[in-house]
Amino acid sequence: MKKTSITISFDEEKLSALKMYLTQRGVQVESELERSLETLYTKTVPAGVREFIEMKSGNTPKPAPPVKKPRPSPSSAVGAGGQEVQNG
């Protein structure tokens, strides 16, 4: 795919500190920004549109990650057995 550039403004001192700490980890700001943008793209753009863009660019679409279904919470033991407590 053809790449484009994005220009943003960011505080110079903050960027300098960020670069210093990322360099200690062996990481560059640009690579972290690319990864963050890719995550934002995947989270925001519907899967069908992403697949269309991949096919249009001649790439094989990547399978969508499996959707995590929430697990049902275990039922509480309190009040189990269908017995009601009566005050009186």
C-alpha cells in the first residue's frame, strides 16, 4: 500500500523525554506511533471495510481476530435451592 505522512504538533520537551526513554528500550517513537495507529484503525474501521482495502491493494485479507464472548458469571450459592427465607 502507498504510505502517507502525518504531521502533528507535540511539546518539544515531552517528545525529547519520550525519545530518551523509548531509546532505552530499543524502540523508536515512529514505530510506536505506527503500532498505535494500526490498533486505532483496527478498532475503529469495520472488518468488512478493512478486508475491502486489503483486497483492493492486492493483499490477502488478514482473518479477523476472534470475538471474545463474555463468560457467564458463576451463580451465587446464596439463595440457591429455591428456598425462601421468611422473617416473622
